[in-house]
Amino acid sequence: MKILVVNAGSSSLKYQLFDMDTGAVLAKGLCEKIGLTGAITHKRPGKPNYSADYPMPTHNEAIALVLKLLTDPELGVIASTDEITAVGHRFAHGGKLTKSCLLGEDEIAYIESIVPINPLHGPPALKGVAACKRLMPDTPMVGVFDTSFYSTLEEDAYIYALPYEWYEKYGVRRYGFHGTSHRYVAAEAAKLAGKPIEELKIVTCHIGSGSSISAVKYGKAVDTSMGFTPQEGIPMGTRCGSIDPSIIPYMIEQSGMSAEEINNEMNKHSGLLGVSGVSSDARDVWAAADEGNHRAKLAMDILVHNAKKIIGGYVAEMNGIDVLVFTAGMGENDARMRELVASDMEYLGIEFDKEKNANFRRGEPNVLSKDGSKVKVYMIPTDEEYMIAKDTADLVK
């Protein structure tokens, strides 16, 4: 069974083609600058990469190009698109759709209806589905939602202390994001620990340009740091994370900026970039900090401070912890950040091994705790695309 995974952004489209009988990635790539000049990078294991500029006015042309490359006599890996059993689409927000599902007219109509609470990620994902349906009308389309992992949260974890009518009428609640990643690394952590996930209390830290931390108790998500939007939680590359909400009307009054302008500042000019004034990329921020830039060091200190606070809160909430996991861009590659977050937590049973952490192996799971540590600390590369492919395959079987 061959499954195509599509992750459509506003001006980009990532894809991977999986052979689910073996779990192998047959091909993957990235379409960039959709609506602008257009460019694609197409990769196949063990073969040279293919890169080219290519006009892609819309996602239709991007999907058409992907299918053309996948079936090309020289660059392709399949003879025909008929070999693709189904297409799995990543959606950041599923709203009331609490499980991965086939995308029929009703499901697509519902996802369109919640675009107001997901204006950044919803429209491009829908464009990706529409483009695939147009070119592969008889191929099943499946939606896999980052929010669905958090359907197990109890009311006291997802209801905000706001007028209850806001939840009933407008859907204001904690939804959580990055769920596909958290679900994958929690399951992999259980395998590494050699225990059923139903017996473990796990905290998963997905830290990158966007960051979230989740509490997974006995295989089910019980809390997460992102909320109604991906803005809540720890500071990120350009997002501020959790703040006192009264700052917003105060700044509107003091600065004369509109609510939309304030929202833009919080989402695109805050976080590491806003505090450091250097960059949203942690590598650049660390480099500036090493050169004596106080604001750069402060930016990373704030991130670490907030991550520790959330981890500690989740340990209290679950009444213990067995495994701490780092994943995503910084979580997988930034040894310095991991050390600062996971050190000085011996009271929780976390004995972090600084030497293992400093000599970690990229691209594969690493054990970062000392041999006798009560709590295991792992770095596990995330694989959201595989989870999407697996859900898609399971649904169409």
C-alpha cells in the first residue's frame, strides 16, 4: 500500500510517499514560493536530489508537479498515480473532529466553517485537499488533525475561566497543537523504555520555531501548553507565548495600534526575535549571547524558565513522571537548551547526563539520562508524516 502525505502551507507544500508494507519513504520533497516564482526539491533515497524553479501560481500546479515527478520515468518511483492508495493531509486544527477521518463533503464543509479560529493553517490545507481531489478524484482523502490527540483532555484542562457562553457559542477552549508529533514521540518513548505506554507518565517537549509541551498519562494526553491558538505556552521563535491578556488593551490604548496589529506583533515579532532583537533562530541567538549580547541571553533564559515551569506543573498534575522527551528543531539539535531545561531537576528524579547530551547522535533516538536515573530522558526525532501515513492507511484498509 502506497500513501502520499501532503502538508500544505500558505506558500509551500511538503510531501512524502510511503510504502506502508515496508514503512519506507519512497520519495519526499518541498514545493516553495507557491504564488510567486515557484521552486521544488525532490528527493529519493540513494539517488541524486532534483531541484528546479517551476511556475506554481496555485497549489493546483504544485500538486500536479509532485504527481508528475513521482511518476516520471527517470525521477519517479511509481509508474502511475493509480498506485497511490490514498492521500493523507495534515491539518493543524480539527475542531470537533477528534479522530483522523475520510474527507467527504460534510467534513470539508465543517473544516471550512472553523477557518475563523484557524486562519493561518486552515485555508492552505483545504487548498491542498482541493488540488488533490481535482487531480485524483477517485483516490480517498484523509484528514489527520494535530488537535485530535487532545480530545482526551478533561473539562478542567480545556475550559478557560471565561464566561461559559464563550465556549458554547464561539468554541473558545484549549485545543492544543503539534498533537501528531507528541503522539508519535510518546509512543516511541514507551518503546525505548521497554514498557507499555499505558503504564507511563510522559512529558513531551516539542521545541522549535513553534513550541509546545504536553503531559501524556498512561497513553492519553491530559494537558498541553498551546491553547485556543498556537500562541499560548512557552516563548517561540516569533510568538510571545502566554502573557497577561490585559497587556493587549493596554497596548492598544498606549500605542494606537489596532487589535490586528497587536496580534501581528505577538505572532511575528515577539518570542526569541522580539526579546533578542537578533533573530528567531536559536542558533543566531546563542551566537549573539556568546558574544555578550544580554538581550540574546535573556531571550533563551526566558524560554528555559517557562519550559521548566510547565514541566514541573505537569509532574504535579500527573503525580509523577517516568519519561521526559525532547523533539522538533531545537529539541533534537540544541544540546545547550536541553541541558538548561533538564538540569537541576534531581528532585523530580531526573538525573541528566551532560556528557551524553553533548555527544548526541543526530537523526536518531538518544538516551540523555544517567544510567541510574529514575526518570528517563530521551531525544527522539519526530516523524509526523509517518503518523499521518499510518492513520491514512489504517482508515482506508
